[in-house]
Amino acid sequence: MLVLTRHASESIIVGKCLVKFKILEICGQSVRIGIEAHPDISIHREEIYKRIAGLDDNKLDETPPSVNKVLKPRKEKVPRQITQPDIEVLNEAIDNIGNR
């Protein structure tokens, strides 16, 4: 979980401008949040989402099914060994830059 601190009138953007959260007002223990999102993205309070999705309180920490459809597991990047031909190409490129 990412935890951020924001002040009134500051925003948080999720994704490539897909969802923008703006802190509108902080009053005691309550925070008013404005949310801008693409019309295809449904936004619900958690208790409403659980009712719609048929989740019970024991499944509160599980990833919502809609998120699993969007998120793809990241492939682990394996570092590639540099070979002699790679070094030769790099050296040639460096020489060409120096000769400009």
C-alpha cells in the first residue's frame, strides 16, 4: 500500500491520468475527496462496492476482481550478459561520436 500525505487542494493522480483524487476539505476526522475519472471507470465507496460485488467483511483485504482484470503480472527482468560483440559495437559507437 502506498501512503501519501496531502493537504487541502492538493491532488493525487493514478495511472496515466485515469483517476485524479483531490483533497477538497479537511474538517476534524473527515476528509472530503473529489474524484475525476474516465466515464468507463466506476467509482464506489468501499461498503457499496462490497455490496455490489457480493463480498463479505472477511474478504475486505482481497484484491477486487475488477482490478485483477486490469493488472498484469510483471515479468521479472533478467540482466543480460554483455558479450564481446556487444563491446565491439559499443566501442565503435564511441569512436564515431568522438570523430564528429
